[in-house]
Amino acid sequence: MLAKDIRNMTDAMLSAEVKTLIEDHEPESLRLDYKETLDISKDSGKKELAKDVSSFANEQGGILIYGVPEVRDGELPRLKPLAECGMEIDRGLPESIERILISTVQPPLHALTIRVVDLPEIAPKQLLIIQHP
């Protein structure tokens, strides 16, 4: 899990922490979830986003990291190598996500943070993090 609230981390700190999570194959937990992609072009994708984010808000908070594929080895999923991570992120994606969540999740999630993470190892692809503390 990340050591700090991502609102208080520099881009370099956040990139280093996320890289470590992936390289150390940090497993999913009640407060950490990985998603390979995010498609908000369809209503089903918008609903899935709202469901994922609100599930953390209804519990102890947590972090969603988009752009991290998994492979199933037996019962537990395992993260793919860092070189296989990332997704193409449009400049306006964080704002689009925020608009979707404002219109679909009640009460509003005021403490929500959305950040794009750049890692040189996967450029030009990026990762997207959504955190609800």
C-alpha cells in the first residue's frame, strides 16, 4: 500500500511508490485494487467506475490503479511485469472521471483524488490512480 496520501506526494514520489507496488507484485487487498483498463465511453464503463470507487468510499478507503494487467496463476491473480503496464490517457480523462463520479455517486466524494502517473519504463503509456482516503 502507498505510504502516504497521494494528495501530499510529488509526482516523483508517487511514481516511485507505484513502481515498487508493481515490481514487488503487491497483491490486491481491501484497500488496493488494480484494473487493466478504463473505458468510460459506454454507460457500462461509467457504472463500473462508480461501483469500484464507491466500494472503497463505503469501506475504509482505498486506491484503484488503472493500467495494470493481471494474469491468473492458479487461484490468485498475479501482476504482469511493469513493461506490460500502462494505458493511453487523454489529457481530459481525470476531469471526465470526476464529472462521472459527481453525477453517479451520492453523497459526493469530496476527498477523492485522481492522478496520472508517468513512469519512464512504460512511456508513452501512463497509469491512473484514484484514491479515496
